[in-house]
Amino acid sequence: MRHLHTLSLGLFMLAIATVIYGSLSPSLAPPGGGIIDKFEHAGAYGVLSTLALLAFETRRRQIAALAFLFLLGAAIELAQGYLGGREASALDQAANSLGILIAAAGYFWMTHRQGLRSIVRQFP
């Protein structure tokens, strides 16, 4: 299990760097916005959240990582307001937040369910 945490942490760091670069590089600015853009935001932050949840073992660190991702998304959106070819968007931040929430809800539900199964298996 330790290898999963280590691999997830490495992928988490790589994914963060990729999201920051892709979000702040003017040459990678997507044309227009639209609903597809919001799915991309939610998907990216959902993947980041899943990697963070797998990388950190304690709930406290997992919650801190999710809070960090929320703040990272907000900081990127604010920074985009100052960049040429980019603009800050509250809807993008909402999509980022939705991706975080969906990933966290799914992860916590699955781990809670798994925990209940292991308890039930202990009794004949």
C-alpha cells in the first residue's frame, strides 16, 4: 500500500505542475468557454483530488490537500485575470470545486463502504 501512496504523490505533484502550466500559459488558452470548458475544469480537479486522496493516508492530510486544491484553483483564476489572453471566471472556480466535491464524495463513500465490509467480515 505504501507504493500506491508514493506513486500517487508523484503523480499528484506532476498533475499540479501540468494544471498550473496549462492554466497560466497564454499559448494554451482555449478558444471561448462553453460547457465543455467546465467539464474540463471539473475533470482536472477531480483527477487532482483523487490523486491527493490516494497520496495522503490520514483524513487530516486528505482534507488539507482538498482545501489546498480549492485555494490553488482560486489563485489560478485570480492570476488569469492579470494575464493577457486569459480571464478570471467564477464559473471556472465553481467547476473546479464541483470536481473536488465529486471526487471527495466518491472516495469517502467508497472507503466508508469498504470499512463497513471489513468489519462485517470479522463476524461469522
